[in-house]
Amino acid sequence: MKIVAAEVVVTSPGRNFVTLKITTEDGLIGLGDGTLNGRELAVASYLRDHVVPLLLGRDAHAIEDTWQFLYRSAYWRRGPVTMSAIAAVDVALWDLKAKAAGMPLYQLLGGASRTGILAYGHASGRDTDELFDSIRHHLELGFRAIRVQTAVPGIDAVYGVPTRPATPGGRHDDYEPAQRSPLPAEEDWDTTAYLRHIPTVFEAVRSEFGPELPLLHDGHHRMTPIQAARLGKALEPYDLFWLEDCTPAENQEALRLVRQHTTTPLAIGEVFNSVWDYQTLIREQLIDYVRSSVTHTGGITAMRKLLDYAALYQVKSGIHGPTDISPVGMAAALHLDLAIHNFGVQELMPHGPLTNEVFRQTYTFEDGYLHPGDEPGLGVELDEEAAARFPYEPAYLPFNRLKDGTVHDW
Ligand code: KDG
Ligand code: MG
């Protein structure tokens, strides 16, 4: 199955996406997602300028060998740009192998371990009324697990809570962090105000919606270890499914301190890109859920190994699924979710109609559960004519400053 062409498609149907399209000599097409929010063109160049020439003429079936070749021959290992580029190739090759086999990808990964993939949705509000309305809306959509983010008194803009709808006429809980602008937006932050407020929000949500609904929360890397420990402890009465990214986790050992103080389950890793970023966290059982995405962590090949390693320590999956993972990356995640034994939950932030026009998907969401569908391969097609109508537009994630002007983690 010789590779005869590899093209990088950058398109912006509502937001930017980088897609690798690999064609084999018998005309099969494989797709891979290489989208890195706010740094898309770096991955596009890595692929176009450095990887595509290495792919032409290779055997598309040799997935492990291609992965090891791209990882080791670069000499400069890891990092989000490299690992997103490798992921794009890896996922496109798995798509091709499954199409050649005439099977949905999950069959090649060992077959389905479950009938559906529990998904959590994002509820948010500027105040309790808006938040409750958003939770009810998500329950009506069928979600059986819900992430809760709210505004904090005294802070103008908080991660996960839109100050205005992302699309004209959209709902107020329709959140898209990347903003199309020549410069990143500046937001403000105050951890003390946040720590005071969040437990009161969960108390209100539990008394309105009862004890059973699985609730999640994303701390988005903003606390020190001792602050994170305090929040975890304060949230224990509200029985969270998980507290995500409580500290910036470059320092894996920080989680030891958090873990000593709280039984609130911890999820981490959406900004990680290698199993090495988790080595201490998993081996010492300092976390409960792995948040990596297939797109930023070297593809199916690397994620399968990471999740198998996690399984040895009863750590489960919670694959990252925001809108900046394209439908191709999302489909790859769903095939993996269905096949692995240590599945936990899958994030679902649905894409808008423009994105769905460019990427035609077969995955479904019904009654709270996702399924990748049974088309051969990933089950996603790229409409290149539609993609060409939406050229790349510069977009940045926001960043934070404290009241005294210091830059803070966003
Ligand atoms: O690009 C940044 C987003 O992917 C991130 O902010 C989303 O934290 C996020 C989440 O949990 O979905
Ligand atoms: Mg997150």
C-alpha cells in the first residue's frame, strides 16, 4: 500500500483546522488531524516542509515503523508541534489500514469493549440562573455527565464562561476560547476570589440537581499545589467526577502534595504530548484520569500505549475533546474509547455547522453516549471544495494577567 501523495489542508470553517490527507497508489485516502490551537501553521509547516517528503513511497501499512522513524529520526523529540505532526500521520495511516481491511478502526484496535461512549458536555453561566439553565439544556440534549464552569465575582473573563455567545444568535453557554484577532486577548485572574466562590457554586448545583448527576470541573492550570489541595478538599462534599488541571503539571511531583490532602478524583494532561509526561503521575497513582488528546500525543499508536500503561495502575481515560480537535481527531478518539478496557469518559464540545459541512462524520451522540459508527476507517470525509471556501484566519487563545499586571497561567 504505497503512499503516492500527502497534502496538508488548512481550513477555517468557524475555526482553524490542520488536516493531513494521505493517498495510496490504489486510491485510498487516509485523514489525520494536526490542529494545534493558536499555533496551527507551525504544524502545517512541520508536515509540509519536513514530513511529507519522507512519506512519499513508504508502505502505508508500516504504522509502528513510520511512527518510530518520525519520532527518532527527527532527533529533537516530543513537544506539541512535533507530536501533533506525528499524530496527523499516524491517524491517517490507521484510517488507511482500516479502510483497506474494510472495517471500522475500533475493530483493528481489538473490537468494541462497550456499546457506547459516555460523554460529558460543558455547562456554564455568568450567574446561578444562567448556569442552571445551561445544565438543564445539556440534560435535555441527553448528557449524563456535565462540566460546570462559572463566572467569579470580581473577575471580568473566566475560562469556560463566554461573555457573549460564540456565534451570532447562539446560546450564552456556547464557548470557543480561540479568538480571531491579530493579538491574543488579555483576561484577568484572581485565585483567591476563585477559591472562595467555586465551592458555593457546587453546593447550589448539588442542591438543585441532586446527588447523582456526575459533575466535572476544570481548574485550567491556575492553582499552586496547596491551593489545589484546598479546592479538592472543599469540593469533597459535592462528589465530583473529577477536578481537572488543578495545577500546571510540568512539575509532576506537585500532584503528590494535592493527592495527600484530597480524595476528589484528579484529571490532567490536555497539554501533555507524551507518555513521559505521565510517568510519575501514573506510576505513583497521583491522578485518576488521563486527559491527553490523540491529536497532540502522537496519534493512536502512542495513545494506545499510554492508556495501556495507565490501565496497569487503574488510571482511566478522559480524552480531550474540545472544538480545537477536528472531527478527524474526535473520530480517532472515539474508536480508541470504544476499544480500550480502561475507558473513563469522553469530552464532547460539539462542532458548529460550518465545521460539519467541511468534515462529514458518521459518529453519533444519542442518550448521552457517543459511537464512532461502522464505516470502514475513521468514518470522516473531508470536503475539499468546502474547505477551500474557508481560508485560514489568525486566531489566538487568550492569556491572563493578575491585578498587578503579572502574567498568569491561562
Ligand atoms: O485550546 C485550548 C482548549 O483546548 C482548552 O482550553 C480546552 O481546557 C479545555 C478543555 O478541558 O476542554
Ligand atoms: Mg481542560
